[in-house]
Amino acid sequence: MSTIWTVTDCSSESQLRDFIENKVASGDTINFDCSGTITLTSLLRITKDLILDGSGKPVILDGGNTVGVLSVQGVRFTLKGLTVINGKTESGGGLYNKGGTVTISNCTFSNNSAKHGGGLFNEGGEVTVSLSTFSGNSALAWGGGLYNNFGKMTVSFSTFVKNTASVGGGWSTIGSLSVSATIVANNTARYSKSQNGSGKMTSLGFNMESGTDCDFTTMPTDQQNTDPTLDPAGLQNNGGPTHTIALQSGSRAIGAIPDERCPSHDQRGYLRPTGLSSCDIGAYQSSYTQP
């Protein structure tokens, strides 16, 4: 029978690290009954099946620009409703997955850095990302937001903006990457034409890209060379436990997805406004009507 462990002290890493390293059994859950920034002195290594759930609290895992934040080693790991920032390591500053099965939802990855996969590095594992924002992450080589290295990845209802790398500022993939209902915009590749994305991707529809790097050409519901008209201030407290990037009035991402394809809520946990027959592309659901 699984156990739920509750972090009540977010002023340091001590309680969370003790749970992960000494207390949890495979299949357990760690949630939070505190808010704040937990600054790490070393990598959090996930070696047992685990759910790490922010529980609606604004909790930030901070690598302090000196250490990576999370490492998953061949297990099942769910990360929900948390912010991962300032991770710095060789591969996957925010999260490194070695052959595990990882589910990420309602999270923000920002200002993480690595040689490959500034925000996230998936090495031969399976990763599902939904209702999440990757912004301001950087890689010295491949994949500022994420790097998929011979793994399988699915991304939906997410936002990848202003990440940087030498190749594939938003993401880079050698392996299976399926994408739907996601904004990929204004990412930067220093030494490549692949600003937003590099490698072969499969579109499942309703994506929006500021360029054409991701080759979203097979699905008529995709929009290329389109400005998503995001808040120029970037990540902000728009409500909910994690910072998000709001859509502005007139964005072509607004109302672009039919109701039957829509989740019940956005990254913040906000319910979509009632009475609408469609929802918005990306991690953030606006209150504006379709332009």
C-alpha cells in the first residue's frame, strides 16, 4: 500500500531530501503543505517509483545555478504543479531522465542550463509533458527547452518560448517526438537555422510556431509563421501555483481548438470559461474570445 508523505517545511531542502533519500517506498507520493523556494545543494535522485505533487502550493525547486534539480533513473516518476529553476549540469539542468517513464504536468521549467537539454534531457526513456511552460532555458549545444535522445516524447497543451541553444532553441530530438496544441515561439539557435526545433517531429494538430523549423505541415490545424501574441513581460504570476505566459487579446491561439479536444483546465488549474465551444493553444487559457 502506497504512502503519502507531506512536506511541511519549504525553507530548506532537508525534509524533502530526507523523504526522497530515506523514507519513500516505490509507488509513494510526496506532496506539499508549505510554499516557498527550496534551494538544493545537490541533485535530487529519483530511484523509486514516485509522485511529486505541488498540491496547489507555489513551490519552487531551485538548483541555484550550481547543481541539476532532478535525475530519474529507470523508474516511473510524476511531477505535477511545481516550478523547476536554475538547474545547471551536463545534461538536463531541470530534469535528466535515464530510461525512466516520466509524466510532467502543470509545471514551469525556467532558467535551467546544460550542455544538452537545458530544461529537460530524455535519454532513452518515455516522457509525457502537458499543460506546462518551458521558458528561458539554455543549452550549450542541443535543445534549449528539451533534448530527446533516442527516447519517446509526447508534448501537449504546452508553451516553449525564449529558450536558447546552439541547435534547436526550443527543442531538439533524435527519436520520437509527438506534439499537439503547443506554442513554440521566439526560441533562439546560435549556430543553426533551427531556431524553434531540430529533428523530426510528428504533429498531432493544433500547434502554433513563430517560424517553420518544426515542419508543422502535415496537419491543416497547425499554424506556422504565426506570432502567438504573448505577454511581452514573459513569465508572470497570472494566478495558480506556477508562473505562466499569458495570451494577449487578438492572439490567433485563442479559441483555435474545438471543445472535444480540450482539457478541463489550464496549467494554472483554472477551469476554462463556461459557454465556450473551443479552447486556446498552449499552457494558458485566456478569458478572451476568439478573434
